[in-house]
Amino acid sequence: MQKTFKRILVTAALPYANGHIHLGHLAGCYIPADIYVRYQRLKRHDVLFISGSDEHGVAITISAEKEKTSPQTIVDKYHEANKAAFARFGIQFDNYSRTSLPVHHETSKEFFLDLLNKGFLNAKEEEQFYDAEAKMFLPDRYVEGTCPNCRYDKARGDQCDNCGKYYDQLELKNPKSLISGKTPVVKKTKHWFFKLGDFQKKLEQYVAGHSDDWKDNVLQQTRSWLKEGLQERAVTRDLSWGIPVPVEGAEGKVIYVWFDAVLGYISSTKEWALRIGQPEKWKEYWCDQGTRYIAFLGKDNIVFHTIVFPAELMAKGGYILPDNVPANEFLNLEGGKFSKSRNNAIYVKDILERYPADILRYTLATNLPETKDSDFYWKDFQAKNNNELADIYGNFVNRTITFAAKNFGNSVPHRGVLNDRDKELIGYINSAPQQIGNLIEQFRFRDATMEMMNLARAANKYFNDSEPWKTFKSNPDQCATTLNICLNIVRSLSIVFLPVVPFSSEKVWKMLNETPTVGKELWENAGELKLPSGHTLGQSEILFTKIEDSVIEQELQQLGHASDGNTATGAEQTTYTPLKPQITYDDFAKVDLRVAKILVAEAVPKSKKLIKLQIDLGFEKRQIVAGIAEKVMPDQLIGKTIIVVANLAPAKLMGVESQGMLLATAGDGENFALLTLSKDVQQGIGIK
């Protein structure tokens, strides 16, 4: 049952202002957040969308040293660049602030002093790495060594980028200073610590209350921290760049960035309230229980939004907590991680010089890393544009408006008596907004985007099956009815597609000569046929232009990837699993591989990964269960001729018996494929 609320507060993680925004950042949280916000605005909900630049911490000072400039120059440069990139990409923040502003410094100091006065912060001496040559204590990112957990030899002082483990910098093996390159010494220094463990039980209750609605990756990571037991965390650091600690005896120390960065959501909301001339209005969104707070972020920020930030809010008192934290996993690029140093990155500022934002928004929306890491492939980008946006959605819009302009005086013809085909499509259109909306409410943006395109597919099929080019002469009334319905579906598509491709939706709206903007429409009315007969249409234009192979080849070459015509992944980016131990011929002969045909395919209830298949082996029919639901839709499997292990001992998966196993590649994305036969072969025949 959906919760009732007066308003919605949406925050998107504050990106570090030490580099340009790339596609990985967008897929991590900004595209899903923007889709959600645009949808809620079409629902006429009171929604506030907040973010900003994270401008403190060692990441900034390191970037300043690399560029031989000041931290202030760095944050000024990248804040403005990223703010502009977000705007060009269509991310509609109500306020995009920065943590270097006085309003943020004041907010952070207020929290620090309040927690200190309540006894949630305590000062004590701790041992920390010290660079004797540089004469400074070393913040975590100024130390590098071997991870105590996985033995990765380039681990940072607070977290290993390889295994994700958090630890104290003194646990690092073979540490060295990134300032001098020397081995640091251990020296005592005074710091203030947040008693995070005091909130263990409250946080356990808070997380337990969301066991049914938070994503599995969020729950698992959060529960892992709670299971280990929460320890106190330092909230100050020896550093010159940041918010000065507002107590005596803390000279040369700043508030630790992990403590102040999340408070940037609050200070950004305060800045918004001041900007609109209602300085106290921020409290409605942060202190009123009628607000539903949704925090969008990437998986590397989960515990800071499910444990640390909630604990800060609990300690301060009077604030609401995140109701949902729909964190995404990571987006990779052509089979490898986004990496500036290896030229394996696509920056928003650059790609928008070459392609419209909507093509990228759609491609990312169809491939969001919602449950596991996913990949951006240039050839997939091309296919999404050419085969879906251009050939399906754009084609339907163009053919419909062009036909009406040519044959009905560029206006909407009358709608007459409906036949069964008309009624079926109208029924589909009527129900689509509710179906798509439910998926968005569940943060299933990939599925929602797929259903948007399915609606366009159905519309194209309706146009083809209705054959208006024939009925224009043989049955003019039916032709007029067909075009009336098609034009109304064009209108519906412009509304339901708005959260994903907003610029294109506005173009379609103008083609229909509708006013003022599609964003002023109601989501609930998107399925209604609201274009009246006689309405004059606007000027038709091509919505999406196809991308040539040569353009994609050039993109691959810029990344250093060679194309073989089938895959966009360079060999140097592929990680292969080690070969298993050798077996004898007799070992292999024990495996009975048979040809089978899939008769029925359906999702296993309450499972995100399993599909139940009914297969025909020729001599018998049986049931198998495959963990491929996140890689292929059930209806795409029906009728395929596959290879199965026929003599595998039966097993139960989520209570469903499986009598065999199908063969498929072990890869994800474009590397995933079922092993199917290219021609019909008798079922049951053996494979050798």
C-alpha cells in the first residue's frame, strides 16, 4: 500500500567538484532521480529536487596540487562546469548549491556544536600517520598501501577501492605518504569522534522498517555494517581546506567531509528557501513528517545515507529520515571501469557536443545498473537510437503527422465507429500510464522505459495493421478514425516519454501544436484521447537522426578500442575467468547434452533472477529453471531451440523443481547469449 504524504523531497548525491561529470555519474543517481522527479511533477505532487557540489575534503586538495592551483580555484571551475553540464542534460534541480557557501558552513557548525553539547561527540587523542618530511599529519587519501582485507597494493587510507572495505588508516600494510613518497611515522593528534554506536538500536529499527521496500543491495550493505557493530568515527581532520572546527584547541583542523557533505542537502534547501524569499520554508521539507524523503545515490555512498546521515539527523532531532534510498550499482564503459588516466571515460560536457541529450538519457535509462553493474557500449548506444528511438518512436510520430498533413489538411480528422482493433489499442493506451507509473514508483526505471517503448511499438503495429494508405480510398471513415487515434497516441507518447526524453517530448508537443508545454499536463490524463477533431497540427520534423557505423567506429578509436564489427569491447578491457582444472574425455562423456525447444517461459514469482521454462526434448517434456531473468524477457525465449544438460540431477530453486540446465555464456550485457541453434533440428538429438 502506497504511503500518503504532503510533499516529496528528492536529493541526488553531491558530486565532488574536482572533475567533470561523466556518464557513470549520471547512471549512478542523476538520471533515475530526474526521471522520478519529472514523473512526480506530472502527478502534480509538491516535489523539491536538491543537490550541489561537494567542495571540501582531500580529493579537492589533491586535484589542486595536481593542477598546481588553489582548492578554491578548483571548486569554482568544476562547480560551474558541472552545473552547466547537468542543465544541458536536462537534469532539473530546484537548487544546485555548493558546500563552500556560508549557509553550509553555518549549518555544519550548528550540527557539530549541537551534537557536542548533547554528548554525542567526544574529544580524544588518536594515533595517525605523520609525514616527518612534509611536517604534516596525513589525511586518509594522502596515504597509500596494501589493503588489510584483500591485499590490494594501492588501497587508500580509509577504504579499499578494490574490495570496498572500510578500515582505520593504521591498518594499512606497507603505507607510504603520497606527499613525499616516504614511509610515514605514527604520531598522536587530537580529534573529535561521533558516537555512532549510540544509535545502533535505533538504526536497526529504522532499517528493519524498510525491509520490504528498500532494494536488496541497499539492505545487504547496510545490514553488514550493523552486524559488525557501529563504532565511533572521527569527525575532524588535520587539514587546511574545509570548515574550521568551531571549538577552542582545534586550530588547523576542519570538520571531516563525510560529516559535512550530507548536510549539504539541508544547506542547499536553505539556500533555495532564501532565494524564493521564504527563508523558513526549508523546514517544511526537512522537519515535517508529511514529507517523503527519497535519497538517490551510487552504491559507494549507501551506508552514509542509511546509517551515518540518519544517525546525524537522529542526534540533532526534529528531522525526517530517508524513506527510501534507491542506490544504483556502477556503470562501466566498454567492459572496463570509467578511468580518466586510461582514456576510458565519456564526459557529459564533451558528448553533448556530438549528440542530443535525449539519446543518451534513453540509452542510460534502458541500461541503468539498478541491481548490478552494467556497461555502456557505443554499439548499444547506436542500436538504441537507430532501432528504437528512430525506427519505432520517431517513425510512428513522423508517419502519423506526415500522413495527416498530406491527407487531412494538417488537422485531426473525426473519429467514427470503433472496430475491435481500435478498441484494443485504446484500452492499452488507457491503462499504460498507470502501469508505467507503478514501475517508476518502485524505482524500476529500466522496466518503465521499456514499457514506454512497447507502447510506441504497439502504436506502430496498429498503424501497419490498419493500413490507412489503403482505407483512405476504400473506407475514408475508417481511415479518419485510424489517424485520429494515432494522433492522440502521439500526444500520449509525448507525455509518458517526458521523464526520459524531455526535449523530444517538447518537440512532439509543438508538432501537435499543443500549448503551453507538455510538462503542464497531468500524468493521469496521458492515456486519454484529448485531441479534438479539427485541431490544427504544427510542423512535422525528424525526431531522431540515425547514427552511422563510421561515427561509432570513431568513438571506439578515441577510447582505444578496436572494433571487430560485432562487439565494442577491446580485448585489453576484457577480464577472463581462469580455466578450470583439466578433465578427461570420460569425464566429459558423462554429460548428456540434448537439443530442446522452449514451449513456455514465465518469471518465477518473488524472484528477480529466475525464469521457469517448459521444454520439449522430443521424447518427453520437462521443466527447467534458469537464472537469466535479468538478462532476457520470458516472451523472448518462447520457440527458441536450445541446448540443455539433460542428465543433471533435479534441484529446487525457490521451491520450483528444475530438471536440467540450459547453456548460455557467462557474460553480462552484450556478452550474454543463449546457446541456440541457427536452424530447426529434431528435439532430443544429442550434442557431441
